Amino acid sequence: MVQNTFAKYSLFLAMLLIFLLVVSCTPLIQKPGEQATSTPAVAPMATDAKITADGQNSGENAEPSDVAVQNFKPKITIIPPKEKPQPQYESEVDVLITKAKSVVSYQYAFDASKGGTYTYFISGALAKKVYVEPVKLRDLVYYNEVYLDLNQKKGIGVCTKGVSTCTSVWKQAFPVNFDLEKVEFTPQDLITHIPYSAHVVGEERVDNQETSIVEFTNAQGRKERLWLDQYSGLPLKEVIYSVDTEEEKELEKHTFTRIILGVKKSEVTFPDTQFEMRKE
């Protein structure tokens, strides 16, 4: 009886041992379509690896590809904005304007064909107006020459010998209203207002001088033409046209003739020793 029980117990242990041995040797069961994978151990980056400024690893034990990805810094190139080209005059217009701006002293007759005309002398900040007909200041006081200080904005009127209406005030000088006597615009003033769009449309002889006709749209939106002296660059004639009609119509016209370059400063300086200054 005891022997029979011991035999059964021994058989059970033997079968259990065989089962455990079989289980331990059997691989894991995979589902259809799956593939067994193993995760490789990632080697730690060497502590003595160095990263250069452009993101590259200079260490001997470093992994170049991994370090480049982790430390990559994109290079940024700053492109400065392009400067807009400066506007320029048409070459022929530019030559004439340059000539006119270089003139520092000159004289001319303003609107010689009209009444109340005068000859204007200018040298730097000093100027003189000489009227064809004397101008009345008050009562019997007349003047036909005005000395102007453009900086101090002062004017002095005198009557020169030989003018009949000046007999009572001969060798006397009177202060005059500067704002009334100052010139509204000179030939050089007109030059400074020529826009870059101006272009030459022809040539013409004016006051025995060869001129280039320059056309443009002025600040008031009207067509304007200047007849520029080819020698000095100064305008000898200005005409402003109406653009409201089908035909060109002159709205305003001025002439600057008998131009002489090189006015001396003494010609425009008030000769205080020759005249007695009187109150207005």
C-alpha cells in the first residue's frame, strides 16, 4: 500500500518536471503578421564630446548624426532692403539746370514789353530794382531805384539825377515797404521748381539767345513751359497754359530778357554817402 502511493507520487513529480522543462524551452507565441523585435540599448553620449558653433560634434566618442540633429542651429542671413533709385532729370534738362544754379550774380529786364517793368540786379543777398518809370511813394516823393537787403528784409528807395519827377527829392533816400518791392520770383527761383518729369520739347531763339524749351506739369497741375538759355541755363520766358479747353490757352506769361552775368556787389550796395536818409 505504501509502496503503491510512493510510486504514484514519484510519477507525478516526474511529469511536473517534464512540463516545466518544455515550457521554458518554448518561444513566445506571435500573432500572424507580427515580427519579433528587440530594442537595442542606446549608448550614452560621451561626456567629453564638444559641439562647435555650427552644430557639429568634435568629440571622439560622440555619435555625429544624433548630435547634429540635437544641436543644429539654422544660419540666418539678413538681406538689407534695396534702396530706391534716386529720381534724375533728363540729361539735357540736368545740364541746363546745373548751369543755372552755378550763376551767383546777374541782371535782367522783367516783362520788358509791359508797363511797370524794371531791371533787376542781384548779387548774393543784395539786389537792386531800377524802374523804367518812377514810382510814387507819397505826395511829391518818387523813387526809381530800390536797394534791397534780402536777408534783413529792408528796402531803400531813391530818385536818380535826370528824372524830372525826382527834382524835389534829389539826393534823398526813403525807406520803402520791402514786401511790396521784393521780387516774387527770379529766373533761378523758377529753376528750383522744375520737376524730374520735365523734358525738352524743342528749341527757339529768344532775345537773340538760343534756348531749349522745357515742358512739365507744375505744382498746380497746369502745363508749363520754360525757355532755358543754352548758355546760362536761366529761363528767358515762362508760359503757363490752361488744360481745361481743347486748345492751349496762355494763362500767364513772363519774360526775363537782356540777361547779363556777373553783377558786382558795389552795383547793388546802397551808396549811403551819396544820399541823405529821410523818414518815410
